[in-house]
Amino acid sequence: MASLSLRSTRKKLSSTQADRLRSTREAHSREIAEDYAEAIADLIAAHGEARVTDLARRLGVTHVTVNRTVGRLQQAGYVTTEPYRSIFLTDMGRKLAVESKQRHEIVVKFLISVGVPEGTAQRDAEGIEHHVGPETLAAFKRFLVSLNRVRA
């Protein structure tokens, strides 16, 4: 009987860990889409267009990596592009960019509010913003609202 209980506990722990790891893998996949969408939106805002070379420089990757990733983003419906042309965000891509930027700003402001230097907060937010859950992000925002650092 104890053996059955131990197996059941192990299976439950394995399942819970598998769920957490699956969630993390999904977040990693979405992280790339968010980074690209945000960078494309920033380039379009600053220069009127987002080119592969500019995107590669901004993200610190090769143009080959950008081309492959943009192809995946196009298949997912986040961007449109044609050979030797700029990259454009679809409505879905623009929404992703806005949400990503807002999440980034909340995380940075939260980190700064608890005493993290701005440069470190910016750097750390790049990783945190992609993995923070909606409940945690909402708690960060409530905390910032209580300090009058953001609007509700």
C-alpha cells in the first residue's frame, strides 16, 4: 500500500514539474516573438520602417537569424514582409508589441521602486517580463499604483 502511495506522489510531482516546465518552454517561445515585435515597433516608430539589418543590429543577432525568425513570425501572423522590403507588424503583431512594452515598463518601474538601480532594472526586466505571470504582474502594478508610480 505504501508503494502505491509513493508512486502516486511521484507521478503527481512529475506531472506538476512537467506542467511548470511546459509553461516555461511556452514562455521562451513567446519571448522571441515579443522581443521581435517590440523591436520592430520601436524601429518603425523611430525610422518609419524596420529592416532586417537594423533588427539584427538591435537584437545582436545575424541577418540569417532575423530572416528565419521573421519567417516564423509571418507564419504565426505577427508580421508581413516581402523579399528586400521592410518588415511590418500585423494588428496581432502590434498588439503583442504594445503588451510586451507595457509589461516591460511595469517590471522596470517595480524593480526601481524596490531599490534596484535603473540600469540593472532595465537589464533584468528583459528576462523577467517574459516569465512573469498575469497575477504577479497585476500585483506589481497594484504596488506601483499605491506609490503613485503608474495609473490604475
